[in-house]
Amino acid sequence: MEVIISPGVFTYVASTGDWRLVVADGRFEIQPQVGGLEYASGFNLDNLASLIVAAKTHAIANGINWSGN
């Protein structure tokens, strides 16, 4: 996973190249990097799930309010 840090915003890019997440306080955006949100393989969803878990851990450890409250 690559982490791109901007003031108050973390962008996480999956090492698999198929997903990108943009995370800030109260904001969470999933950006597919290939195709749309529909994929022919469950591996794409496995990659997304792994990226979300890693991004959540990093974002919370770096002061992002994951719950948005």
C-alpha cells in the first residue's frame, strides 16, 4: 500500500493497483482504478477489503476520526 499524505487527507493506493481510498475526518471515498465498481473476480473485492483494513489502522493511528462523529 502506498500512502499519499496531504494536509488532513490520506490517500491509500493498493499495491495491486486496482483501488484507491481517500480518507479524511468524516469522509471516505473509494475510487476504483480499473473499470467501474463491478468486477468479474472476487479477488478485486479481497484487495479492497485488505486496503480498507490497512487504511483504517493507519488513519486512526494518525488522528483521522474514522467514525465521522
